[in-house]
Amino acid sequence: MVDRANRPSALNAPSAAAPDAQVDITGTGASSKVTATLPSGESVEVLLYGATVTSWKSNGGKTENLWLSDKAALDGSKPVRGGIPVVFPVFGPPPKSGHATSTLAQHGFARGSRWEFLGKSTSEDALDSSSVKLDFGLYSSGISEEARKAWPLDFGLVYSVTLSKDSLQTMINVCNEGESSFEFQFLLHTYLKVKDISKVAINGLLGVEYVDKVLNASTHSQTDKSVTITGEVDRVYSKIPQNTTTVVEDGSPRFDVVRDNLQDTVVWNPWTEKAAAMGDFSPDSGFKEMVCVEVGAVNGWQKLEKGEVFEGGQTIKSLL
């Protein structure tokens, strides 16, 4: 029996019938992608490499909500810069030694592996607002030999991307399919698209303790109501009591990021020097039009015994 503490709350995904959402698979090999479009025009694109969401358009398909680098690799040659990369089973550089993830690459292997498209399901709610759910799978048998050697544990991941008229839900299901327990971290490295970073405020983190990676990983408490971006920001907020973080732009709410069974959020913007130093970050001034609000379980480790399952994720609401 799975411990309820590892389960998410009841999801707000619509139920019942079948609207005419269109789902297409294009490209070949590592550049294959799945595109889903609702009858009202909203769309989502997911690259099979990394199961990376590379585009999410709301407002009838007129408003792009995710930032994607002009130089993002979409051919499977390296993890995607932008969109929503999936980080598993370790966040950031792994522990230097003594942990099962110690020999893995930064952010683990999920974002650099080719996932399987498991299929789609559609639904419609009482207001005739349709949604479409896309499921993607990654298993221990499907990762590279190098990753398998570094992390020789048996697991199954199912990643569900649900597009609704005004929201995008991304949920992970982690199953321990082996005989021994394992520990992992998980994060959705979401790049939100904004018009002007100088006019952005992030609310919902007041009083929360965070580790500031810009200030030598020192620990602080959020004393201002809003987090504003005026230079490089790389903060890990942990044990957040409320589930919603709001991105406000020019005084108006732009996004609600709602965590489900996840307690941590990373706020990141590389600013001038870091952006210029990353070869796949383009344009160099792109940091002015993005902010990462990354939900996850990265403060310590999640542990699963044989047969146990962990589920968690987010719903992002576009408030335009």
C-alpha cells in the first residue's frame, strides 16, 4: 500500500466525454515531438527528447507562455534550454561522493533521455471546456548505458502533460520497480516568458526560508512580500506553506504556479554575465524576457521502497 504522504491531492482535471482535441506527432528520432491543439486554439508541444515542453500557447493560441532560447538544441544533441525540462533523479550538481547519484551529470538523465509517447486522453467539463492529456514514459531500460551504469536502479516514470483552455498541468509519477529502495530529487525547470523582467514580481514566498546560491549557498528568510529581479537570482525556497506562487507583471497577475505534493520552488534568472556565458542561451538579452519558477522536491531526498510510488507536479495558469 502506497503511503498517502507520497500522493498528490485530488486533481482538477475535467472528466467525461471526448472533444475534438487534435494530437500530431512530427519529426523523426530525437527530434520527434507531440503537438496537441484544442478546438479553441490553445496548444502545447512536447519534444520526446527529455519529454520537454517547448511551447504552451493560451488565449486561443495567440499567447506563448514559455521562453525558449533561440539556440535551444531541439535535435537531441543536448538538453533543451528553455520550456520545461524535467530534472530527475538529482537537482544541480550531484553530491561529490557517497550517494547513488554521485556519478550522474548535473540535473540527472531525464532531460537528456528519449521518452516514449504513451498516448492521449481527452475530456470535457460541465462548461464544455475541453482538455487533452498526453502521457510520456521513461524506464530504466530506456536510459543510456552511461546513465544506467551511474544509477543502476529499476524505476518507471510516467509524465502527464494536460492542456486546458487557460492552464497547463505537468505531473510526474515515479515508481520503484526494483528490489531495493532508492532516493531521488525531482524538479520542473520551467522558463516562464515575460515582457520585461524589471516589471516582474513573484508573490507567495513571504516568510519562507531559502538557500541563496549567488551568496555562497547561505540561508535566508524572505522578508519582502515580493521577489524582484534586479541581478542574478538563484534561490531554493523550501517547505513553502501555501501551494500557489504568483508571477505579477507591471502590477497585474500573469501566472499562478500551483504546486501539487511538492514543497520547494527555485527562482532563477541568470542575468547579464551568466546569460552571455551560456552558449545555448540566446539572445544574450533573453534574460530580460524570462524567469524560472521551478517547482520540485529538492530539499533533501525522496525515498521510495520497493513498489512504492511518488506523484507530484504543477498547474500553471495563464492569467491574461
